[in-house]
Amino acid sequence: MQAVPSENLAIDRKKRAKEPFLELDLRPAEERVCDFHEVVIGFTPEQAKIEAARCIHCPDPAPCMLGCPTHNDIPSAMWLIEQGKFSEAAKIYHKTSSLPEVCGRVCPHEQLCEGACVLNKNGEPVITGQLEVFALEQERAKEPYVPKIAPSTGKKVAIVGAGPAGLGCGDELLKLGHEVTFYDSKPAPGGLLVYGIPNFKISKDVFFERWNDMVKLGAKFVGNTYIGRDKSIDDILTEGFDAMFVGVGSGIDAPMNIDGEDLPGVYEATDFLIRGNVSGDNLPKDKEPLPDLGNDVVVIGGGDTASDCLRTSVRRGIDNVTCLYRRTEAEMPGSAKDRKLATQEGAKYRFLTQPVKFIAGKDGNLAAVECIEMKLGEPDDSGRRRPVAVEGTNFSVPATTAVKALGYWPDEIIGKTTPDYDVDKWGLTIVKDSETGQTSRENIFAGGDGVTGPDLVVTAMVAGRKSAIAIDEYLKSK
């Protein structure tokens, strides 16, 4: 229920709807390409109040709440920010989100809350994502969040995967009084938030501040442990855990299956982003920082990961950074906002272009990518027009580095190494009920991309939170 003011807003709504849009300040492109710091400058307190005051407080349930997978009470938060009650606004987000400072930065708001804002009909939406970030930053600086914790239940829950789904589940379980231990294949927790999304979109410090909140609640972490290879699901359960949540994501890079994929200079997106954005003790032992990438980098794909690879390349001082995509921009699945930022920073896009072969130079390293022109045919199962090759149009694009950002598949290893644990033909975990995430093993629950396939950070986090409630009920029943 929205905590909106009691006075009549009928006339006020018209006035608010006509208030000018406050353009979000970004660091200049020529400055931001020189480092990996966050791009968005953020609001001042006065700017935040002005922007929040544009909210017209739609009748409950507001479209922005329905558009948000967490169903954050955004109108109430906007009202509190407008009144200068920033920490109180932050508490609104904590009620429904385990990672508000993260989601405020990385969610595709134009597709969710901001996309649902009724102000889009005649102008620009309220910038709800950045206002969420602002409120959380103000709270952390002045009045750190301290959740209410239930008395200890004496129950232990293992969480496999310390990414968005696992974190959402663990956060709720800790508050419910359960002992929680995270297991992850990487040296540090965070999953995609640390090892996939570059620093210029979300600083590692932002995530680790949130992680430290969970540590203060008692969260334990076991890193460098690849479940299914170093330990099995059942190995963990025999260590005294009463239940388990599996939130391993869907992180196997999709292959292209063309000649030359094994050439030096050809990278999978995950490997490229980890080595390009993670350093120190957080960098996995089997990876080294990226070497010299040369002057010509091509990124293949049209999603957000492709944009992240393009922008990472630009920040490494590469002269010529190009995205190759087999459809037109209209069919690209990634964020238009990210593409705009990438273009501002110097990346180029070449559409209706399909790579068909990686070509080696005299030194055996990648030298070029052979491509073929495409045209759009009839729509495929996704509704997008199918790309069709135009015979006889082959050409080469110079490339000292190529990054394959073609999407992700699930890891089949847990399904193959866990008895009586049902998975589908792709290796995705089959759950009995999407609201609980309970699997074919009654004490094992699952959620996030390892169940649905690749999706958003916020939807994975929400799935984890839902499973936490179901796990709590399961433990009570025992």
C-alpha cells in the first residue's frame, strides 16, 4: 500500500506531469573512457527532490510497481525523497529487495519501472532507478541499514552460487534466523555482479558493501569450490545442512561453431570480462589479466554483454572497436541505453553482418574475421525477423581480438552429478513450483537463471527471495 500524502492529488497530478524532465548527468565520454569508474554522476539532494516531485502518484497499484519484478513501492519512495526523507525512502526498497543499490544501477529500467511510468505518454518518465541509488547512498552515508533479525532457529542452509539468486535467498534466510553458508566457484561472492558486469556500470565497492551487510548477519562464504567437480551436492548436504538452495546461474558461453574459434585472440565474453574487469585476490587463479589486444577489436552479438565488452575494449585504449550483429538494431535484445553510451564512447556497429570464419595471420594469431552480408527474412519463433545470408557477399574485417558475446547456456554438471535431481534436456533445473523453487529433492530448492535460462539480475534475486520463504516453511515443517 502506497504511503502517499492524504491531500487531494487530482489537480496536483496535472501540475506534476508538466514539470520539466531533469536530464541525468553523465561523465563526459572523453573523460570516462580513460578509466573504469561509474559513468552516472548521480543526483544532488536538491535534484533528487525535484525529480521525485515529478511522480504523479498513480492510483494503487501504480504501473511502476507492477513493472518492477520486486514490486517496490516506488510512489511511496518518491514521496519520501521529495520530502527529503532519504533514509526512510531507502527502507521502502529494503522491504522488497535484497540488492536495491545494485538493481538501481543495473536493471533495464526503461523496460521495467520507468518503461511503465505513465509520463511516457507525453514526455519522459521519472528516473526511478537513479533515485533508488540516491536513496540507498544517502542511507549508507548517514544511517546504515540494520535489519530486524529473528532469533536463531538452529537450522543450517547451504546456498550453491553466490550470485543474485543466491544472495536474494541468503539475505532473507539470515533475517529469518537461519545459518547460511554460500558456496561458489569463484574466489569472491557476487557472481555476475563481480565477474560479469563491468565496474563502469557498478563499482565492486558497491557490491562488497552490501555483501559485508550480510556477513554482519552471519553469512559464511566458501570460494574456489566448483560444485559438481570439487564437491557434489550430496557432499555438502552431509556436512549438516538441513536444506539447500541452488542458484548457479546460466554461465556457459554459447559457441559459434565456426572455423578458427580456437585461435589466439578469440575470447569468450565471460573470460574477457573477468580478465578485463577483475583484479587482485578476486581474480580466479586460472586467469590472468588481458594481454595487449591490438588495434582492432570486434565483438560479436547484440545483447548487454556485447555492449559491456565493447565499452571494456574502448577503455583499454583500442583504436578500432566494432560490434558485428547479424540483424538490424531494431532486433537487438540488449539495452538501447547501453548502445547509446557505447557509441558515445567510440564503439561502432556493423549490422546485417554474420561472421563465418576466424582467420589467422602469419604469426598464427587472429588477424581478421570473414563475414557475410545478411538480409531479414520471415519472423522466427522469437518474433524477430530471421537473418538470411546473401550468397556471394563474403568480406573480411580486420581483427586482432574477437569476443564472442552470443548468450549463455546452463551448466549441466549439477544435473549429471546429483542423483534424483531433475533437469531438462538443456541442464536447467526443473522445479515443482516457480513460487517456491522446490526441486525433485524435497530439501533442495532452486531459482534464477539456472532454472529459467538467462534473465535479469532482479528476476533472479526475486526468485531467491521466494525460495527463502519456502525453505523457511519447509524447515518449520521438519
